[in-house]
Amino acid sequence: MKTSFIFSLIALVLAPALRADQVFNYPSEKPIFSIAFPDAWKIETGDQSLSASSADELVNMELMALDAEEAATALTDAKESLEEELKGIKWLGEPEKGELNGLKATFLNGNVTLEGVKMAVNCAVFAPKAGDTFFMLFNVVPLESLKEHGDEIEKVLKSIKGK
């Protein structure tokens, strides 16, 4: 009995440390969703944007708020912009529609080689159930770094929740 009490106490003390993530309500003035990043990641916030990067800077995520009229063309605009910036990008099919934690989402994924490094390129537009503000999340990450950071990226995506 004493041993299980000690283990329970240790678990309670350590639990907050294991979940020590940086949680952001976005946009800060009228939040439509929340997202959490690992505690060691660097976060920079702007009026309508947020940038997050892993401590080793191999993973970079950009988050932008979009008005309803921008959301309709956001992926098309992002695709055109990325094609100009990332010469040789290959899209992995058409945008896919789905849902993530109750938010409607459209995903666009591709690959590109930059300076000999194979990169994954991902864009997503999320639509909360209510409101006229949407948001776009995108990143360009070396495929090799997914071995090290794949779990963190998955955890960030699973943390997205509508308000």
C-alpha cells in the first residue's frame, strides 16, 4: 500500500513536467483555437501570425490568421507562392479535405530538394465551427528530421483545438 502511494505521489509531481508545453490561444485578442508547442521550441508571435521552431531549428512552423474572404483562396495562393520560392516542388496530389479535433481542414503536401536536402512541404487551412477567422499552418522541414521530430510535430497537430 505504501509503495503504490509513493508511486502515485511521484506520478502527480512529475505529470506537469511531462506536459510542460507552451499553449497559445490564437489570435490572442479573439481566440478561435489553441495550439501547443513543446517547451523547448522557440516561439515568436505577431499581431496575426505565430512562428515556432524546434530548438535545433530543423522544424519551422508558421501560423497565420485569415479572414473568411482570404480562406477561400489561401491554399491556391500559398501553392503559387511556394512554387515561385521553392523551384522544383512536387505536390503529392490534390488538396485533401478532412477534420482535425472538430475543425474542418484542407491539407496540401509536397516535396522539394533544396541544396541537396529533401524537404517536406505542408500547408493546411483550418476552419473553426463558428466565426469568420480561419487559420493556415505551414512548414518546410527536412525529411531526415522527421525521424527526430516526427512525434513532436504530431503532438503539435493533435493539440490544435477550436474554441
